[in-house]
Amino acid sequence: MLIAIFSDIHANIEALDLVVEKYREHDPPIDKFVCLGDVVGYGAAPNECCDLVRELEATTVVGNHDAAVCGRMNYAYYYDAARNALDWHAERLSDDHHEWLKSLPYREELEDKNITFCHGSPINLEDFEYVFNLQQANALLDHWDELGWVTFIGHSHLTKSFSLDPEEGAVELFGPTLEFEEGKKYIVTAGSVGQPRDNDNRACYGVLDTEAMTFQFNRLEYDVREAARRIFESDLSSDFAKRLFFGI
């Protein structure tokens, strides 16, 4: 089975459109779509992005921005620009999409392969904790029995991924292709479609092959200027547009 795995769209329809187009052109065809959350937040096209993810019938888990926009979490502690963006999205998102975001689970599993999908750390799911360094990855060893063989996450907008071994500890992995071995466990951060933060402004998306048990990271140039223009012409912070050009 080939599974398209993508995350952190953040209301960037220009990036999502091209990523979905690439998935639809994939040969052999994609069998299943999985979205790791944060369909909304920051960008200027929340309804359009929700429309497209739902059109794909993607298995989708809730991200922190999704949860904030639909009233599932308190975001009063967010910094001003992010909080204002969430307010802006909440006001403009259709009632139907609000209900959809409210319905999304924190975790999904592919039980026959022992694969987990969630937005942040697989421990304390509602806290949306980060896993992007060795210290955070090593902390997961205390929860070994709670972890699936491979856990795919988003949240950090990075491609930081780790293998976990009770004796060796956490080891950082580097793509673009990851291979998964029996006896170890893995945390794979799928990157960001709509707002990468790894100093590469191209949209990031991946494909999991459950027969070979490999994951392939892909990058795709999209119309950053148009995505930024939408933000500049909205009431959203211009910083959300500027950072798209630099991938930060």
C-alpha cells in the first residue's frame, strides 16, 4: 500500500493544490491519504484547504491550530499575531468545516502495520508537544510500550526524524528516504506543505510504502508570491507572508 502523508498546510491553497496534483499523478497510484493536522492557521485560504483535504477523503488528525479555531482548546497564551490569525480563521470558516474540525481525532492508527499518526508527540496528545531534537526523542524511550513501530507527526514544520532503541537511545535520521527496521521504533516528522521552517521554502510532502516499509520525502516549488499576496491583502500579519519566501 502507498500512503500519502502530509501535514501543516496552514491555509496555503497554492501549495496544497500542487501537492495534491503530484499525489494524483503518482505512479503507481496512491492508495490512501493521511493528513497530520493544522489544515488551518496562518494562511489566507482556510475554507479552500479544508475543502480539498475533505475531497481527498484523507484520514485526518487534529492539529493545535485546528483545535484552536474550532473551540477545542484555549489559545489565549499564543502570541498576538498567531492569536489574531486564529480569530480571523474562526470567523471565516464555514459552519460545516467547524464541525469537521471538531470531529477530528487526536490519533489514528494503521493497526496491521503498527503505525501511528498524530500531530505532535504521541504522548499526552492534547498537549501537542514537540519532538524535534534528541532530548525530546530520548524522553519517549520511557514510553516504549505505548509507541507504535513507526509514528508519523507534524507540528514542528521540520523533517526531523529519529530511530529509537532501548540500548542505543535516539538517533537522528536523514532523508530523503527512510527505511524502517524491526526491533526499533521511529518518530518521523513529515514536514510542512504550507509553511516549511527548515530553510527550504518548497512544499514538503511524503509517501509511505507499507510493503517495503520506506518513507520518501519530496519537495515541490509552488507559487509563493500568490500565497503571500493573499496574506498581504488580508488582515493577517504580513510576517506570515514574508516567512514563506525563506522557509522559516
